Amino acid sequence: MSDVTETPAVETEVEIEADAPTASQLEEEGDIAADYIEELLDIMDLDGDIEIDARGGRSYLAVTAGEDASLRVLSRPDTVNALQELTRIAVQTKTGSFSRLILDIGGSREAREAELGVLVGKAVERIEAGAESASLPPMSSYERKLVHDIVAGRGFSSESEGEGRDRHTVIRRA
């Protein structure tokens, strides 16, 4: 009997980037996702305009509404994350490929980015007050990426630590 334990292969960010989808694949993803979200809005009897964009190897879908329409019921962060996962599954079912699609409903991503900026600001204050490092709560890979960008913009360094749902960002002096 061998003492060597086989660990499952884990895709690194470099490997994911090497397999980045083509522009036509991102366009197809966006179209499938837009159809899925449009059906959902119809079922819920909500009005919304859908904008599709592709950047950084991801499809981005933004759902916006005029002054009179209300997307508030769908724009809470937990709801957007859940809908994003359902939309990714719908895309994956049709394409057979993993989707890294980002969904924004009613400006929820911009609002979340502002919240993350406040979290980073508080963490930086703790470090400037003498702490060696400051850990943020666990969050999605997309949110950690935003945090890394915000931290770098403020002249500090950050790295992700932990596994699975416990993966979080730790901020330190650069």
C-alpha cells in the first residue's frame, strides 16, 4: 500500500486564462444568458434592458430599468449571485463549456464594488494603526479580484488564502 495520496487536479488562474474563450464564444455566451434572463424577467413581469459586453475573457450582462421599473427585488447581492450561478448553468448546459459570466442587475455590481472599497478602507486603517495584516471575510473569486485591484490602487499588497467557501483576502503593507 502506498503512502502517496493523489490530489485532484486544480485549475490555476494561468490555466484558465490559457483556455480563455474566443470573442465568438463570449458573444454566444452573452446571447444565451440574455435569453435566459429575458425569460426570467418575463415570468416575473419585470421590465429591463439587457446590455451584453465582453471583457477580460468574460461575458458581462447588465440589466437596467427606467425610472418607473423596479429591479430592486433582484438587485440584492445574494440574489444577483444566485441568478448569476443559474445563468452560468444555463449557458454551460447549452454550450458544454464552463462560463465565467458576470451578471449585474440594477447597478448591483457597482454598489458591491463601493462596499468592498469601504471594507478595504477599514482594513487599511487597521494596518496603518499598527496591525501586521488585515483579513477580509470570505467572498467570491470575482469580488476578491476587485479587492486585489482596490488594494493595489491604495499602495498595499493582498493575497487570497483559504479554500473553498473560506477563501478570503489578506491585506498587508506593500
